[in-house]
Amino acid sequence: QDFVKKLEYASRITKDEKIDKLYRRWAQKNISDLIDKLRDEGSKVAREKSLKEDFDKVIFRLMELTRLGKRSEVFYGIYRIFVARNKEIPKVLCEPFKPIYSDEIFKVMIFSFLSGIMEKGGEKYEGGKEDRTESGGEGESG
């Protein structure tokens, strides 16, 4: 991980194509670990009641924005929740927004984070009422 950070720094400073290519290759190799870390971070959020409640209200919107590849809007939505609760945004959560990752990798990473929030202990996600406008809630009781 430190090696990749140093490569990123060298790539930005030197603007050398070879270093940038090497950096991108190493960064791609770390994606699997990042996906696991992002899911774990989502699980941590799910355990903090106030954050979980805030994410429940907008999670389907964040999923849709992610699907559309709207990185800045997804970042704003997530950042806003953390700021509103006076919490620091986890560093690992900033990683998917770096431009070195393709849109598809970005989506997988954000969906991993959100899935950590949505599932807790194998329970099915119920979500907030605010985001259920698309389904109309038909066929559901309670």
C-alpha cells in the first residue's frame, strides 16, 4: 500500500508516462483489497445508528448516481452525511473517487461500501421509506 502511494506521488510530480503506467498497474492489483476494506467500512457505518439512519434515507439515490457514474454527486452525498454528523470521512472511502479507476471499478467499489451498510449480520435490508418511491411499496405490508 505504501509503495502504491509513493508511486502515485511520483506520478503526479514527474508526470512521467512510464511511472504513471506502473502506478496504474499496481493500483489495479490492489483493487480486491480495497473492495474488502470498503465493505468493512460500510459495516462500520451500519453499526453507528445516526450514520446508518442518514444513509438509509439516501442509499437508493446513491446507488442510482453510482450506476450513472456521477462521481462528484456520489462523493457529495456521502461527504454531506459525514459532515452533518461531524464525522471524518474515512480515507479508504476517498479512494474510489481517484481518476485512475475506470467507471466500472468505481461502481464496484462504491457498491461494496453501500452493501456493507445495507447488510448487517445476514439480515435483509429494509431501508428508509424516503427512497422507496420507485417501487411504490406495493405488495408490502407493515
